[in-house]
Amino acid sequence: MSTNSSEERPGRIDAVEVRHPWRWVALAVIAVLALMLVHLLATNENFDWPFTLQVMNQNIVIRGFLVGTLFTTVVAMVIGILGGVLLAVLRLSDNKVLSGVAWAFTWFYRAIPRYVLLSITGGIGALFATGLSIGFPFDFLLTQWFGTPDLRLLTVSQTTLYALFGGVFGGIVGLGLSEAAYMAEIARAGLLSVDEGQHEAAAALGMSKRLSMRRIVLPQAMRVIVPPTGNEVIAMLKDTSLLAAIPVQAELFFRVGQIKNQTYQVMAGNMAAVLYYLIATSILMVGQYFLERRFGRGYGGQPRRRPAAAGVSLGPGGAK
């Protein structure tokens, strides 16, 4: 039996690796293009790198980067994420009124380009020539008909509206509300990715809907929410350059543009903004990578623990 089984076994297989010559061709083409780019950046006189570094070190440029770019990105994303999660929960609500309001908000702010939206936000004072009054609507009719006192709780003058929404605050509001509409769809996709059995199991344990959403559903939905949210943060960082529609002067690209117009060093000034955006985006991408790895633990692509060896018990009794 042993002789016959050894004769039936196949012989040694000399496997030959499949060759991919076009990979080397593509690598050579990429290497040539990269060298051409390096040569262009190093030899073209329009890339005045010493002047670029001088622009980056200007106080007004640094302040524009910190206030108009980073600060606006952080606050607008906080508004967008919190508002998006709230809108996603409302969209999935059984209350048709709340679901319809959330849908209308998402529809409107996704339909309007951010540059146009920021232009409207910056000029919102034009809608209220006599100021913005907060209180009971049509109170002047009640005053005329029934002699009731003035029911307005707060009145903001037109000048104050222009000053308030014509700066960083207006940019944060416009970008934050626009981002909330996009984050609503991202959060809704994440919530729908959680199996319905998780909701049922939480209800069986006596958890309320709010508690199960916070402790059970959202932690699992984060695996789906985090990657597109990271992309939205990076996109928001770049969209801060649209604050010129208001216009916001304390913004990176606006300040760089002022220096370009004064010195006529167009490309060198642009490269100063490019380097700032590259540095900030690279840091955000690293943070996104670690967040994805954290919330992706236990899912596909993650290393699994090796099974225990046969004859070994890991119970309370120890090894046997």
C-alpha cells in the first residue's frame, strides 16, 4: 500500500512566476515623469522658493491659516457632524413631519453650491432693512387689532447683521449648515448598516431607543461613518478658500492673494498656499488612518487570534 501510494503522488512541480513586463514599463514612465517634475520645480525661475518661504512666514498669512482655515474647518465640521447625526436620526424617525423637515433641509443645502451659499450668507443683511426681529410673527397686526404690547423678544439691526455674517462667523455658519446636509446622508448610511437585530437585542435588554443608539448602534456605525467623514474634513479644509465669497479677509488664500497682487509673484505665492494645504491635509490623513483602524477592529481584514492548541483548556481550571 505504501509503495502504490508513493507512486500515485505527483512529482515536483516547477512553478514559474507569471511575468509582468508592462509593470516595469509603467514604472519607467512614472519615474521619467517624476524626474521631469523635479527638474521643473528646481530650474524654473517662476518657482521662487525663497520668496515662497518668506510668504509663508508672514504674520498675516499665518493668522489667515490659523483662523480662516483651521479654526473655520474645526468649528464648521463640529456643526456639520452634530447636525448631520441629528438630521440622520430625524430622517429615520417614524414621525413623518420630522422626517420631512430633515429631508427638506438636506435637499436644499445639497442643491446649493457652497460659493453661492456663502455669498447669500455674507449678504443676509440685505433681507432685513429694518433689522431682524425675533418674536411672535405678525405681532404688528395683533397690536393694531387687539392693542397688545410689542411681542418682539430681540431685534438685531441691519448693520449688526452685516458685521456678524460678513466675517468668519458667517463663513462658519454657511459651511457648517452645508456640511450638515452631507453628513446627514453619511450618518444615515452608517446607521442603516447596523443590523436590525442589534436594535432588537438592545430592546430585549430593556434599553431605551436613545440609550441603544448611543451605546449599541452608533459605535458599530462608526466603522462606516469614519472614512467618508475624514474625506469631508479634508474637503472642508480646502473649501475654506471659498470664504472669499463673503469676503473673509482673515483667510489663507485671501492673504496670499493680496501678496501676489502687490509683488506680481503669482506662482511663488500660490505655492505658499499649496504647501500649507499639503501639510494640513497630510496630518489629517494620518489621523483618519488611525481612526479607521480603531473603529475597524474585529471586522474583515483585521488579524485574528490563533486558535488554542488541541488538548489545552483555557477555562477556569487552567491548562490540562
